[in-house]
Amino acid sequence: MAKKVDRAKTRNLLLARLPAAELAAVLARCDTVSLTRRFTMLERDQPITHVFFPEAGVSSLTTSMKDGDTVEVLTVGREGMVGIELFMGATVATVDGFVQVAGGIAQRLPADQFRREMDRKGPFFRIVSLYAQTVLSQIVQTAACNRLHDSRGRCARWLLQTHDRVDGNEFILSHEFLSFMLGVQRSTVTVIAGALQKAGLIRYVHGRVSITDRDGLEAVACECYSVAARQFAALGLRPHRR
């Protein structure tokens, strides 16, 4: 059950960049929600009622075709927010947004309160504006990645991005879910995961992934992982572990 926020601290890196007084004012307008697996933040073609600032866990923004095929367009952790479309003037979601790796909480701010904060054109507006630019770059990079890079490199990139955003080296992930995120067949994920495990880079048992050789996984990942790392580091929103 959601409860009102009465503190002036947050693990969300985007909010944490706010001056203390601004942060306290924003958090006073938020409530706290638990990030359980598949918790829905956005629903395609439905009104955007809130924006979310995760403090842990991993969320995905996905798009689907008429035949049911689904692919991820953006991964969001505690470095960012879910609902950036609202900042760009949208009132209805064009993607689905949900928690893919559970854990922790998010600060949830009503859409009308978020718009009011943006209209003030203060520090919050400026920070979100910079984040929005990075999100657009990430989406463009992901589109190119899905078209040009092989499934093995994209899978390694996705595993690294998830690893960056969770505590520890292990997280729950099914073959089916990963196939959705990468836009490939489940059988392809099975082959790739098996190869990565055989190489000693991961351990994948009963839907639970453990990163056992991060350096090796980075060597396998496509260039898009390091591109994303540089973009977030430039903003001081570094979810990456190094």
C-alpha cells in the first residue's frame, strides 16, 4: 500500500541531484510504491497518471506489434524516471512500462504535480530536461543496436545494463522474458545463454542469472553498452558499476 513520503533523501540519482530544499518539496508531493515484478507504471494508449523515480530494481519500456511481438526500447533504473513522455507534452503513453526485476521502491509523483514543477522552470525542470535528451539518445542507440548488432552482443549488453541497476550479482530472469526484451525467439536466447554460461561469463539456473565474469561479458557486449555508460556519466547519473 502506498504511503506518503516524509523524508528528504532518495536513492534515485535523478532526484538526488536536486538542491536539498527542492528535493524536500518534490518528495513531499510523492508517495512510495513497492516495485514488485510486473508492476505496471505505464500502459500503452492509456493516460499517463504518474511519473516514477525508481530507487532500486529495473524497469522496461516496451513496444508491441499487431502480431504480439514485443521489444524493449529503454531500460530504466535508479538513474532515471519512468514517464518522461509527460515532460515532452504527451498525456497518453505510447509504450508499456513495467518492472522487470523487482526490488526496492519508487517515488511516484502525480502527473499534474509533475507538470506544475516543470512549469516553474526551476532546477527540477533543468535536470529532467537533460535526462530527456539522454533518453532520446538511448532510444536512437537502441534502434540502431537492434538493427545492426548480433543477438549475442545485444544479450550481453542487456545483462550488463541490468547488472548495473541491481544490488549484488544475481537477478531473476526467464528465457521468455529475455526473448521479449531482445525481440528474438526463445530458442535463440537459450542458445546464447548456454554459450555465455559455457564461456564462464554467467550462471543461469532455473530462471536466475548470476554474473560470474563481468570483464568477459563486457568484452562480448556490443559497443552500445559503453556508449550508454558515457552518456549517463556525462550527466552524473551513472548506474554503471565502473
